Amino acid sequence: MNKYFSVISISFILSGCQALPSDSNLPVNDTAVPIATQTSVAESTSAQFSPETLISLLSAEIAGQRDRFDIASENYSQQAQVTGDPGVAERAFRIAEYLGEDQRALSSALIWANAAPDDLEAQRSAAIQLAQAKRYDEAMQRMEKVLLGNGETQFDFLALSAAQSDSKTRNALLQSFDRLLVKHPYNQQLVFSKAILLNQDERSEDALKLLEDQPKKYTVIATTLLRARLLSQLNRGEEALPLLRSALKKTPGDSRLRMAYARQLIELNQLEEARAEFIELLQQSPDDDDLRFSLALINMDLEAWLEAQAYLEDLIERGSHSSAAQYNLGRVFEELEDTEQALSAYNTIQSGSNYLAAQQRIVTLLLNNDRLKEVTTHFELQRVMRADLAIQLYLIEAEGLSTQGQVETAWLRINQALNHYKDDPSLLYTRAMIAEKRNDLTQLEEDLRLIIDKNPDNAMALNALGYTLADRTDRLDEARKLIEQAHLLEPNDAAITDSLGWVYYRLGDLETAERLLREAFSAFPDAEVAAHLGEVLWQQGKQDAAQRIWKQALKAEPSNPTLLETLQRLTNKDL
């Protein structure tokens, strides 16, 4: 369900705990010039500086006016070290931070913070720079000064920056949070930040308990959002709904809460309710095209094709999400049985991540409408226009032709591709699969062994050859060795586990076959796996169990040829 969200992450939650003024860490004005828009340090405090320092700072100001921020940064950083002046150091820090000069920003921030111990912004800036440098103990000490001064803290930043560090560092930081929580048990920044660290340490239950133990009167939006996220993470998403619903009643205008609530509804497959929440969100933010795109996708899942069409066409008119909108509009037109409009939408996509997916839909649509000549013309043109994707386009055309029963045309096309791109492994593998459909096992083995000879760790080729030998020949020991080699390379691949189960069935080891096939079916309840598992169960006299497996698979894939052939062969009837 994550397809509905372009940006949903912990950073979204953090905005509830941070109240930093929008311009507090920027050294720039509206025209992005970081030096000359305020009264300069040199002008305001020139009496304190030596002539050399004054000249250096004035040079920095002039350099800033001329967009030579490198010179400005160099001069201000140098004079911050020479003078120890908090104003100079702050200026040096702002410029270095703007330019992404991490080391210079850190050193300037520390000079500023040391020179102005009561300046909470200086202490916070130093803390953040120390955290970025992975000096967490010092960062915590600085941020504690901000806390004691009732300033806006950013302990969450420290927690997040340490999240990917080693366990020793995280534990030390947790101890620091515990020390501060003894003094400030209801400070939500501290609570929130400790929960982040606990979660990153795979202690989600502890993180959730920490949040749940907080008195309701201290709860803030950020902790509510994190608590809901943790519940979902622990597969307790149904408990997150009332939590978010209650928070929304108190602050109905908070878009973060409504987005989290809508997301939770989607994860629980309550799409009608989710759609209503997204409509409300779009009314609150009518220019948010991410919301508009999410609504289009939700309507597609609800099979509300005309509503989806309206949102997608609106996005295209607005010039937003254009490629994805065109692709999904093509899918909508397919559902509305408007082939020409679907083809038009797909053909509009000439680049980007949806281009190849659109080509796959085009070949299927044309072949489903008996327009084989157009397939040839279309892909010849596409390979001229997109020569950089010629191999992928050959693969899409050949595989589409093969899938739609045009095996001989697919054979001609894949050989044409290999004449241009000799021994390309993707093309060889596809030719092997087409050769299998032509009952040309000699060609299949030749192509797959060529791939394996060049790359002995190609698990896909090893598995394909092993499975074919197990299913179509009596070379079972050889097949088992190939599949076991593939399984060692990819032990969690359900397709390879299925092949291994099948070869053990063919070898007569029904117990091992059943164990492996059940493992494969649990990970990937595919119709072909179901056919294999059902056959093993059937041969063991477990006909009722076999038929339950087959019925389950038939609901999902009623036309799967392997499954139908198995049913006919073993039961002499369709289920």
C-alpha cells in the first residue's frame, strides 16, 4: 500500500517536535546572498578588531556581494579563530553551513557557543554540528544547556543521527536520555527521541511502552504519530486507528495526523474510508498533486474508473506526475475497454521509469486485438528512437509474443536480437524459455549452459536448467545438483525452493518434496507451486488436502496452464 505515499517517513513526524523558526539556520536573504543583507559584523563592531581583522572582514563582505562565498567563508572562519568573537563566529558558521562545509561549520559553531554560553541558539547549533560529526556525548551536553534554558531542543535530531551508529554508541546515548528523563520525565522531545533510539535498536515494544506510559495531558502530535507507527510496525495497526481518530477530533486541521490516519486505513484495506480522508486532505491543500495522485490510485483499487480518470487527467493538465499519470490512465482506459485511448496514453510516455512498463502494455493490447503487424512496426520504431534501450525492447517484444501464443514470431525476434547483441545473457535466457515452448530442449540447454559458463553463480539460469531437466527428462541427479547449487546461492527464493521440491518428488522422496513445497507455497502461493504441492499430497494419499490447495490457487489464477493440466491428469476433471 506504500504506493499512495510519495514521502511518508520519520521526518514527517519530526515536524511536530521541532519549532525552529523557518529562517533561523539560513544565512541567506530572499535573493540567496548570505553576506550583505544585514548590518555586517565589521560595521557593527569595528572598534574591537585589529586593522588586519577589519580588512579581512570587509573583504569577506565584498566577496559575498560578488557571490564569492568561498572567499567570504575562508575569511570569516579564519577571523573567528583569531578573534573568538561570537558575532564573527556565528557569521562564519552560517556561511559554512550554507556552503555545506561541515568541518568549518563545526569549528565555527563551537567558537560561537563557547564565546556565548548563554546563547541557546549557539548551543543548539553546536549540538547539531557535533551530532553530525558523531560526537554524541558533547552534543547531548550542549543540547541539555538548551533544555535547561527552556529553548527549543532538537534531541530528536541527535537520536536520528545516531540511529545507524554502533550499538555501543546508541546505548551510551540511551543512558544520557535516561539521565535527563529522571530530571524531566514528561519532556516530550526526550521521550520521543528515546523511543526513536529504542526502535532503531529493535526494541519496538519498549519504545511503544515508553510512549503509552506518558500521561495524556503531555502527549503531543509527534508522539502520537510515532506511537501509531510503532503499532503498525508490530502488526497492531487496528489499535492505531482509534488513537489517530481521537487525536484528529482534538486537532482536525492537522494534515500529518490525517495523512497517518488515511495511511493506516489503507494498510487495513479500508479504502472507502481512506478515500474520504484523502479528499479532505486535498480540500485542505488543493495544490498538493501527491494527494491528487494518491486519490487516483485509491479510486483505481476501488474500481471507480471514471473518478480515477478525472484525477489522472487533472494531473496531466497540471503537468504533474505526468508519466505515472499517463501510464495509470492507460490502465484505466483498458478497464473501460477503450483500446485506442489506452494505446494513446501509453504511447505518450517516451521516457522515464514508466516507459518500459508502457511498452509491455502496448504489446499485450495489440496482440489481444490481433494486431501483430503493428507490434513489429511499433517496436522497430521504438528501437530506433530509444537505441539505448534496444535490448530491453527486444525482450519485451519477444516475451510478449511468446506469452500471447506467437511463439514462432517470438523465436524470429529473439534470434534477430542475438544477431545484434551476441551472447547477451538476458537475450540468451529469453531464447532458452522460448525454446522450451518449442520443445527444443537442446537449444534451451545450450543457451543456459552458455550463461552458466560465463557466470557460474547465475542462480536463475541454474534453476531454469535444473527444473527443465527434472520436469522434462530423466537426468534427475544432474537436475538436483544444479538446483541445489542455485538454492545455496539464493536460499530464500521460493521459485528455486519449488524446483528443489519438484526434483525430490521426481526422485521419489515424497517427504522431503512435501516439506520443501510447503515452504515454497507459504512464501509464494503461486498456482504452479500449488500444482506441485497438490500433486505430492495426492500421491501420498492426501487427496482432500491436495484439493484444498488447488481450489485456493484456482481462485487466484483460474487459467493457469500448469494447474489445469495437473488437475486433468490426476483427477480427470476440473475442480
